[in-house]
Amino acid sequence: MRSSVLLVGIATLALAACSPSITNGTPTPTDGGSSLAPSRSSPRQPGPDVPQVASPLALTQVKQAPCNALTEEQAGELLGPRAVPKERLDGTAGPSCMWSIPSSSRPLVDVIFGRSPDGGTASVYNAKGGAYKLVEPLAPVDGYPLTAYGTTDERPSGKCSVALGASDTETIGIVTELSEANIGKKDPCGAAREAAIRVLATVRGGN
């Protein structure tokens, strides 16, 4: 286990904060414990600027047990050794698992899988200027496209949602929220990419 963690400042483990949620596929703020995911729409053909996935991932098994998306060690690398998972199979956006510190809602990592194909990275790109104000490609993860998105840009508040392209028709939604101590000091989308690296390694290992 690494000696430092990516999302949490030790002095702020007990601080609470609001978490985002989904209403009809649209991210909205709430003080509940659900999370963001790309809007689920009919699959579309990718445009010329949309990165495609050469080796699609099979998600059937991990959707049945979404907390298998991160190992205990990986969650500890992101949040610290006290991180615990909370599985939700009936979420509006699809089955998900959220890792957080007990008695605190920040920092956190939430991984969301859609119940059906969502149009892949193309659907995120197509929502730019419409459902999503923020659509920003990030460095791909071992060839799999990664895109930051949101109805608003929440990076200044330490939050970032990313879509990891699992295939040309499906994405994995990953949400990270930094601890209060790390807001303004660390890039929340960089932290989301670190989470995506680990999710990809685990999911691909199960394929």
C-alpha cells in the first residue's frame, strides 16, 4: 500500500459534504449518497472526433457486483485504509458502488454501470452544449477514452465526473470528490483518472 493517498487529507477525514445524484439521467445536487453518470440515451454512431475502443470490455459480471470494480487495496490507495464500499444495485443510473470514509461523505469514489448501452463516449460528446456544460477529453487510460463531463463545472469545488469508454456503446461513470484539505491543491479530474486506471485494471482482469 502506498504511503500517501490521492483524495484525502488526514486532518479532514471526519468532514461531511454534499454528494451529487441523478434525476432522470441528469446530475443534480443532493445531500444523499448517490452519484453521477453520463446521461443514458439511445446508442449513436461515433463521429469523426470521437475516440473508439479497440478492445471492448465485458461488463455483465461487474454489473452484478459493482463493488468488485475496485479491490480493497485499490480503494485504500485512493482514499486511505478506512475506505468502505456501499453497493447500490437499484440506482437510477444503474448499479453502482461508492467508497468513502465512515462518518464522512468526503472524500469519495463512486463507480456507476448503466443497465444498458448508453451510446458510449459519443453520447457524452454529443451532449456538449446541451445536457453537459463541461465535456473535456482527458488522457486515455491504456487506450480507453476518458472524458470529464458535467451539467456544470464542479472542479473548483473538488468534484469531477468522468466517463471511461468500455466499448463504442458503453461507458463506466466514475465520480470523485476530494477532501476539503485537497480542494484547490489537487486536480479532482486527475484523481478521477487515477480511479479509472484502477477500475480498468480490475474490470479487464475479469474479462
